[in-house]
Amino acid sequence: MTELTMSDAAARERPARNPEMRPPRLGFLGVGWIGRHRLKAVLDGGDVEVAGIVEPSTAMAAEAAALVPRAERLGSLEELLQLELDGLVIATPSALHAAQSLQALDRGVAVFCQKPLGRTAPEVRAVVDAARGTERLLGVDLSYRHTEGMMRVRDLVRSGALGRVHAVDLVFHNAYGPDKPWFYDPALAGGGCVMDLGIHLVDLVLWALDFPSVRDVASHLSAGGEPLPERPAQVEDHAVATLVLEGGTVVRLACSWRLHAGQDAVIAADFYGTRGGASFRNVAGSFYDFRAEHFTGTARASLAEPPDAWGGRAVVGWTQQLARGEGYDAEAEHLVDVAVALDRIYGRI
């Protein structure tokens, strides 16, 4: 992991930028579909200055440039960091996330990164340590936290209205697989459907329950309907796992790519307690529309209904923190908790 170690200790001595409450000066590293969506969200969501973009695809760069015609189009992260940025938004392949985040933090630049922040817990821990050491803001686009439905479910869980939550069922099935080859290379992606989809499920349950420790994990990973060996040369396209949390809560998780689900996606997070239940589920196979409900016995009450424009809330919230001059947020420590749980699902630890 030496390649992911901070090289410029002086960065931690630099004061946080933006002390005058001016618009945050941002760079965008990667403006494919997700990067452009986050770019549009920050432009719609507040007062920001987009100073530069880096994108190898000419067509995608042109689409982004149409949104920010004054931004410089550059050829590398190093060139982007020379623009005296306050923050960097990263939307590149997973294998690059940790090293690129460290490079920015090393220069005193705050980071907002697509998930996963790293392919393994040690990679994630290195980035979190760097953000803490340089006192820079670190955000990761675990976007389902920011849906109205999951925020309402979490409030219900935290209020004690469900009693002691003793069981949680989590599902994320995608009837399609990713369309980029690197997703199918374990060395580049860090894993398959668990790393791509299961990361959201693990984050949601730990976040909703206030990050209890994970006592035990049992998992089964497969590809093409066949079990994967201990150190597979391919990534999983189907996974089931059971996590036992501190206090005895049992979490059942299932996720997949290309499942014959009869719809585009099946996404659900169901929490069951001694006094009631709460459910967060997608509507009619949608990746974007969600319904949340509160269950008591056979009765149910609505908590949230679509529409809900949630996709850009995470990055907009991060830019607002930057605008206020905020530095390191200790909530980033929980990114390591999620990464450790994923490593345990993969049998790495």
C-alpha cells in the first residue's frame, strides 16, 4: 500500500481554502454519464465555479463543456490540480479512485468521489487517513442515503418507533450488467455486483442503525450460476450474505447483475423491529422512484412517495460544506466500516 501513502506532509499545514465564503472552485475528473449528472447537479444546486475538466472521451467532454463553456479542458489530473482548486469531483474507473483522491488531498484539495472510494478496506483507510491528516473535506457518492424515503426510514429507526430492530432484508438486483469491460476485472473493479450494488446496501443498513460493529459475516458468491473459488479470476454476478451486527441484528443481503427479475431493477431495504417495520422499495422496477412505508402489524402508512429529485443531493451537500469553509468531517471514518464489511463478504479478512 506504499503507493497510496501521503507524500507531502506540508499539505496538512495549509489552511482550508475558501475562507471568504466565495463560490467553491471545482475541478471535474471524468465527465461520463455519472460525472455529467453530478456536474449538472452542482450547477443547479448552488453558487460554484467549475474551473476545469478532464475527460478522455471527446464526445463526453464536449457535452460537459456545453454546460460549463468557461471551464478549461485539460489532459491530466496534475494539470487540473494546478488550477488552485477548492475541491475535486472524481468519476473515473474504480481502480483509480484511491490514488487520485490521495493525489488531490496531498495538494490540499477536498475530494468528492464516486463509490467505491477504494477497492479494499486498506485503500479506503489510506484515503480517510489522508483527509484527516490534511484536514480536508472528503465525500463519497453513496447517494441512496439522500433519498427522501431512506431518510424517513432512518428517522423512524433512530426514533425508536420500531423498537429494537432485529432483522433487516436488503436487495439490489439489476436486470442488466455494466457496459464497461473494467467492471469485470477483479483487479480493476475490486469485485462484481457486491462492489457495484451491494456497497449501497451495506452502507444503508449501517448508516440507518448508527454504524454498529459487524460481528459475523457469511457469504456465497457466484458467476454464471456457478460458485466462485476462494480467489476467483472473475467477478461475481450474484451474491447472498448474512451479517450479524452488534446487538444481534441479522441482516440478509442479496444482489446481482443480469437477474431475470421481470423488470429493470429490484431495490429494497426492509427493517423489522419489536414494535413495527419500515420499508424502502423501488416502484415498478425504477432505478429512481422509491416508496417508503411504516408497518404496524397488518397496517401500513406512507412515509414518502415519488417524485423525489435525489440523485445530486450528496454532491450538492458537499459543495455547500465547501462553501462554508468546512474541513475534515469525522463521518468519513464510517467509510472504512463499510469497506471492512465488504472485504469480509469477499473473504479478504
